[in-house]
Amino acid sequence: MKKIFFIFSFLTINFISFSQEEICKNFQEKEIIKQEKNLLEKISIKEFYKKSKLNEKIDFKIFKMSVDGYNKIKNKNEDYLIIIDFSKESSKKRFYLINLFEGKIEAETYVAHGKNSGIEKAISFSDQTNSYKSSMGFFLTRNHYNGRYGYSIRLKGLEKGINSNAFVRGIVLHGAKESEESYLKQYGFLGRTEGCPAIPLSLVKNILGRIPENTVLFIYGEDEKYFEKSCLIK
């Protein structure tokens, strides 16, 4: 009986020790993760804006707007922020993948808009199915997959009445030949989509392959209705 009790006590003590060790290890790992802040959390928005050389690419008010919304979004990946500036014509590079830890633009390229949003520039936006228009506002990237447009990333719209139908509409980040520079040189503007933001097909794997799930994507456009409705930029 004493022998059985001794074995039980030994196992219990070791189990408790092991459990405590695991708890401490998990706690330490959580603390390390907690302490890892991206550069955007360490310096001011203006400092980050200059360091990343975004001041040469995009208006400060657009960047600040994207950061204000980014800060309000929960359960996001904090490695990157994507900004698409639809206030620019499609002949300009207006897709920016920003590395928040290193404070730099990791990718910059052309991106097409919806065919009913405008020809050279996106001037009209919608969240309605079959509108063939782009949507403005904040999104989270979801899973990567191969589908109708090849390698793509699904998008979840975060703003009700503005882009919340994105998943139902099949609005995804994908590649298109009509977004290539060669198309631009031939026609003077990019081809257009059914509402999806489409980057050059030749860059899809290189750019989309870097983007983790739950990355914040902000699509900016010149539409006063958005600024009145959006809760994330107020």
C-alpha cells in the first residue's frame, strides 16, 4: 500500500511540475509575442509615413485614415497593411503593401477597379450584387485559394452597407492580364473587373504569397457618402 502511495505521489508531483513548466513556458511565449510591437506602434504616424517613403507615394490624409481604421480593427494580422488608392487613375501605381515591422513599402503596383465604377478612374462605388462596381473601405484578407481567376485571396468587408457583401459578391484579390503594364501602354488605362481589385497577373504569386490571412486592406476613393457612413474613420 505504501509502495502504491509512493508511486502515486511521485507521478502527481511530476505531473504538477510538468504542468507548471508548461504553463510558464506558454506564459513566456505569450509575453514574447506581446512585446513584439510593429514599428507603427513605436513611432508616430508622421514618422512612419516619412520613414517608409509613403510621403512620395500617397497623401498623408489617406494614410492617416487607413491607420485610424486599422487601429480599431480587432483580430488582425499586424505584419502588413494594404492601401489601394482609387483617387488615382488606373495608369498610376496605386496598390501598396506596407511592411509594418520594417517600415517600408514592400510592394507597389497597378490595380484595376470595377467596370461600372469608371473608365480611367473609379468614381462610383457600390456593395450591391451584380453592380460590377468596386467597394470602398476596410476589409480583412481571408484564405488563399486557386479558383476562377487563378491564385487569389478572399476578402471580408468590415463595414455594413459599404462593403459587407464582398464575400457574397465574390470580391477577391486576384491577378489579371488587363492589369499588366503592357495593357496600359496599349490602351492608356487598365482593363476593368466585375468589382475585384486585380493586380498584374505576373506579380500575383510574388505579392499575394506574402500576404497573411487577416491583413487589413483599405480601399480609398473619392465618395462623400463613404465618409459620412464609415464608423472606422471617425
